[in-house]
Amino acid sequence: MFQLLRNIGLVLAAIGGALLASPVDLPSWLNDLGGYLTVAGGILSSVSQLTVVDGVNTHDSG
């Protein structure tokens, strides 16, 4: 479960980073959304990664 959440967080952070690094002039709400996605994805990935320890969480089906 936590591995799936970690991957979702990484995807959100990547999409947010792509929006922020876009060479095209985007509307301000889209730039804000990119920042929010980057922060949310980073937090979700880091918290999920803290709970996953290699070899210990054997019951995790994610």
C-alpha cells in the first residue's frame, strides 16, 4: 500500500515539476497548481518512504 502511495507521490511531483519548468507561458493558476502538486507529491513520497523498510514489510501487497 505504501509503495503505491510513494509511486503516486512521485508521479504528482513529476507532473508538478513539468508544469513549473514548462518553457511556455502558462496561466498563473496552472503555475500555482504545479507548485502544489510538487509539494504534495514530495510530502506523500517521503512519508510513504519512511514507512517502507526493505525486507520488513512483507505483508505489503503494493
